[in-house]
Amino acid sequence: MNEKHVQIHNSGLFDGYDIGSFYDEMFDANGPRPHYANLCRTLGNLTASEFRARCELADLTLISQGITFTVYGDNRGVEKPFPIDLVPRIIPPDEWRHVEKGLAQRVRALNLFLHDVYHEGKILKDGVVPRELIVNAPNFRRSFIGADVPGDIYVHICGTDLIRDADGTYRVLEDNCRTPSGVSYMLENRIILMRMFPSLFGENRVLPNDTYTAHLLHNLRELAPPGRDEPNVVLLTPGVFNSAYFEHSFLAQQMGIELVEGRDLFVEDNIVYMKTTRGPKRVDVVYRRVDDDFLDPLVFRPDSVLGVPGLVNAHRTGNVSLANGIGTGVADDKAVYPYVPAMIRYYLDQEPILEQVETYMGWKPDDLEYICENASKLVIKATNESGGYGMLMGPQSTQAEIEEFVVKVRANPRGFIGQPLISLSRSPCFFDSGFEGRHVDLRPYILCGKDDVTIVPGGLTRVALRKGSYVVNSSQGGGSKDTWVLGETPAEAMRQTQTMGEMSQSQTMGKVEFPTRTGGNQ
Amino acid sequence: MLSRHADAAFWIGRYIERAEATARMIDVHYHFGLESPALGEALRWSSILAISGQEKLYRKLYSTEDERNILHFFGFDERNTSSIFSAIRLARENGRSIRDQISSEMWKCLNQMYLEFLEWDVDRVLTGSPFTFFEKVKESSQLFQGVANRTLMMGETRDFHDAGRFLERADQTARILDVKYHDLLPSFAPGGPLIPTEAGSVGGPVDVHGWIAVLKSVGAYEAFRKTYHEGVTPARVAQFLLLNPKFPASVRHSVGRVEGCVRRVSGNRDLAPINDAEREIGRLYNELNYMRAEDIISGGLHEFLEDVQERCNTIGEAIYKCYLSY
């Protein structure tokens, strides 16, 4: 695949960087793309040892702050830092506007879809989405049919994975409507980059992303049951051994809410309480990072010790709100994904703004045959797995692996889809040998509030650090990059300089300009 | 706050203090031994094992009492839940479980302490200077306590953390005193009257040296000197470490701090306690407030020290039942 060589010249440290036959985020054959020009000049002027020193410092910072994820099935050293590559990924304003609009449209449709399938099921009656596909979906929660949720919103936080193909077109690869993770790395990456390369932020107008937790908390508070004026919002984590525990504690700390485990909560008369040093305290909103299956042993898996007995019923009676709602897994089922464009047309009467990836569905006999016959050319994915588990990268697998996988697909056609291997865009990453291109994706975090959809500029850019790999998941050797969306006007940009002492401090967030505080020392 | 969070804060306080106290205890013992070759290796370590309450476990795990084994057991052995390494690891684990409650600087400090500790083992302690190692542990503990002091909100998390820290300190000061008492008065059966003499076996040069070592181990030597200008006698050392109201590691001061924390949590300003935690702490604190050194000595120092350790246990249990169980 990687036969073509296009090398970069006159760019200092980037000289000799090979674009190959891919869409490169930073360079085209003529040199750096315009929105990367400042970055290329500044980083290009560094020596390899200067750049390496910054990488080492960044690693040290991550380790000493314990910014890690947990690798399952490994005893000592179970906590590993999530590698960050210090070359940021940059998105110009016009591209971001397109992505932002497309994502907002998409998540609106997904919420309308969820409300519909848990109520009248019009889209099923009208035959736009096949009924059997939904009612047989493993994450369709029958017990939740007819239940109402605040503002009819099911997905409050959505992490949608976007990729760019060989032409640079953004395509949606999948939606994560259950408990998407990674946003803490998005925020931490920015902090690290600002520390390592402060001057870059003076040269580029990077839109801030640190308003994420404020938006999230605002939305969570809005979900409180009526009459609960000072709602008690908590974050429910499976505990320290969960791979995303760092993120859970980080978000709880940033929002100033309690980080609870199932054993801290109990339900009495359909009201949820947490056990405090001063006795029980009522809980109004649960931002839960525990999957449906483990949420309530009375309703879902009876062997779950992570959940809270009675939580689901308390939720149904409206005494406590959950984010995300129950049963959202039917919207990010990979077998339902091919129907999202149809949902957008059906509910919103609009054309989808973002492209998807062509998908063959195992449950359709013709598609199944195609998948099995062309397995060596396709990426085959289990419809309800995530984290890069349960998939086959046909072009990179041996004949034996392919045959073994095809047997699994034939045994459970509903459980698999096939997609052509998209030649993901690449971005330069720093290695001991210099810069090399690695495949990247982009996961923006979409927040759905009562009245509007908020997407903080950027998202998490994940990188497949292994040479030639297309799998970006942290559990599979992935890393990440800081992701910049550039502002168009100075007013939109974040002011990176803060003067000290008796000088003033000015802050701009998004398009709103906050009054400048004077008189210092506050 | 959540009971589970309070529990974790309480135990962070205890474990960090425990790591420091264990380092201090081994340090003083080690260096005292170097200057008292007459004691012999076995004798040097037997008292520390006896008082640590870990003798049984030690005998199960090791066949000989030598420097290397003792340092490994108290410094690094994960099978010993009171070893310095275990204490640091557990403090960090508790910190991880409430990293959203404590300041991020506190977490970073705990995490770094743990990561640095992973690079130590008993060989490195013995090939370098053990002094450096003990200093390292003490400094890490003090750094953490300083960071906590400076960054943690005045509130329940802090009160539970401090309650754990001072309860552990009261217990450990009593323990260190007990170890040395055991060492320095071998001719007296435990519980026998402690009679400070002008000359003779007790109060002779070895003894003075030993009691100075005790004071140094809790960082009390200079403070002691400022309080009593002459005469390092066992009675005075005991009085200072147990009853001095102003020395930060005295049992009396530490118990008083625990009381302050628990009273702040409940908001109870009356003399009468409103729960068992307040009752047990108040009772011990008042006894210490009204006690004279002579009372302790006539009843037997060892007995008294044992009683203090038991009551610290009772206080810990009462705090657990009132606030921390979940």
C-alpha cells in the first residue's frame, strides 16, 4: 500500500518526512498546508534533541500526575500513561464548521430515534429501519419501553469517531452513545502542550476547549427532577480498577461533584441516597460511567456488584435522572449505523451533512455472502464490541485468521458488519528516528442539553502509534494528540498571555468576550 | 462527605504518618546500635520486633534476626502490612480512590513518593547509606503533610485526614518510647517501678545516650533541651513525650488534635460527648491533661504505654463506627 514516497524539504526538523500515498494532515506534496505553516516553522526550527527533551518532560509529567489508564490482565504496572505525541493536529475554521454542524445534526437524529423506538416506534412501522434489527438488538432495553426521560434526551454525551479518507473527506466511523471516554485526555493534552510549547499558542489562534466540564455540569444540573433546586449530581464509577478511572476522578474533580461507587449508594422508596459521614443524602442526577448491564442487579445482570439495586426503578419513577439514559446502546449498534442517514432524513427532513463508510450487514443474506467472500479486503467488526476488540483487519490478516473469523461471522450474522478498509489520514509523529506518519482519527465530544447541542472545539485525536496500524484504541497501542481548532477572528481566539501582578487578565471564551478584570492580584 | 471518602482520607493520614514513624524508629535503632556494639546484633533487634507487634509474622517469614532481614521486613516486605513500602503503597491506593477529593498536588506527591520508592530495595539501602533512605522517607512524608496543609480545604476531608495522622502519631510515639524502655531497662521486669538514679546502671552513660536517641527519633531532642536544661533522665523523657502540651509529637498534643478534628466534624461544642468517638478521645485526652509524670511511673511506664496503644485502637474503632463504615 505504501509504495509512493513524497518527501518534505525545507522544513527543518521535518525534512525527509515521507507523506507516502496517504492524505497527510500536515503536509501536501508542496509543503505544509496553510493552517500548519506557523507550526511547521516553529517546530521545524528545533533540533531533534530539543524535541526529544520535551517529549521526555511530557512523559514525566504524565507519570508523576498519574494520568494513566489501566490495562486489563496485567499484574504489576497495570497503570500505563496514555502516550501523547507532541505535534498537534490542526483543524481550520471552515472544516470545523462543517464537522460541527454535521455532528449536531447527527446526535439530534439519534435522540429522536431513541425516543421513537422506546415509544411509538414510527420509524419501524414506516419500514425505514427494520423492526427485527431493533427488537433483536442486544442493547435494546425492552423494560424501558414507554419510560419518559427529561427533555426526551437519551444521549447527553456522545463521542462520535470521525476519520478522513484518502481525499481528506471526513466520514463518521461510529457513534458512542453509551459511556464514551477519552475527554479527560483531550483536556490534559492541551495542558501538556501549553506547558511544553507555550510559544505555539502565541502564534496560532487556538480555540479553547476547557469549557467542556462547565457545559457538562450545566447540562447535568438541568436534568434534576422538578423541585430539586440545588441538585446533588454525582458521577458513578465502577471503581479504581476500571480502565477509565483516571477520567472519572478527573471529571468529578473538575465539576466539583462526588465520585461515587455502587456501594456508596442505596435506594429507599424509589429515592437514591448516598452514604455520608452525616447520614444519607439524596442524589438527583447520576452521570454514570457504568454500563447498562451492571447498573442495577434487580433489572439487569443479577451478579453485578458495581451497580445499585433499585436504581432503574427510581429512574423510571422520575426521582433520579441518568446520563446517558438507559438503552442508548441500540443507537450506536454497528448494525444500526448504516441507517443513521435515513434517520436524519426521516426525523429532520434534512440531507446528512457528514458522510459515512459503506457498510455490509451480516444479517442481510447478500451482504453476508459478500462479507465472507471478500473478507481479506474488508474490516469486519462485531456489532456490539468496542475498544478495538472483536474485529478483523482483512488486508492485514493471515489466511488462517480470516477463515477462522468467517466461521464466527456465519455462526452469528446479526453480530457482524463489513466495511472496506479506509485509508485513514496520517499525521506526523515523533520517534527516535525522526518524524513518521501515523494514522489518526478524531473523536469530538458532543453535549446535548435541553435547548442546544454544544461541541467544544476539537476533540481527541487518537493515533495508531504502531507502524502501519489502523487501530487507534488505547488498549491496542494507540496514543493521542492535542487537537486544535483555529479561530477566525481574534475575538474568537483564546488569549494565551496572562500578565502578572498589577496588570490585567483578559479571557475570551468562544464568541463571548468576558469583561476584563483590572486591579490585579485577584 | 461520603463515608468511603472519609475512610480513605483517614487512612492516608495514618499510613503516611506510619511510614515516617517506622523510618524514624528503625533509623534511631540502627544508629544507636552502631554506637553500642556491646548490645550484640540479636539484642539490637529483638526489642523492635517485640514492640512492633509483628514478631510472630517475622519469625514465620525469616529464620534469622540480622540487619538485612530486619531492614527488609520493616522497609520493603509487602507481606508486612506495616512496612514502609506497604504504608506508602496503601496511602497511594487510598489517594487514588479519592483523587477527586484531595488536591491534585497531594495526589501528585503521593504518586511520586510511591514511584520513587519502587526504585529502592534493601540492597540499595545497605550499599548506600541507610541514613539517606530514612531521610528520604521522612522528607517525603513531611512534603506530603506540607502540601496537604497548604492545599487541602478546611473541611471534613482535612479533618479526617488529620485525625488519622495524629491518632497514628500518638500511637507511634508511645510505641517508640516503649521500644527504648524495653532496651534500656532490661534488668527491670516490664511493669516494675522506674527509678531514675543519680548514678549506677540506670542513668549511666549508655542510658543517657539511649534516651537521647529516643528523643532524636521523634525529632524532640532540641525541644527537650529547651524545656529541661539539664538531666536527660527516663522520667523526664517520658514526661516530655507523653505529656508535654506543646511538643507536636507528644501523645497529649496528638490526642488533643484528634479531638479537635472530631469535634469540628460534629460541631459539638459541649463538654459532653455526643458519640463514642468523642467519648473515647475525650476520656484519654483528659487523663493526659491531668496526669503527672509520677503517676505514670508509679503505675509502670510499660503498662501505661500499652494502655495508650490499646486506647488508640479503641478510638480508631469508634471513629470507624461513627463515621467511616459504608
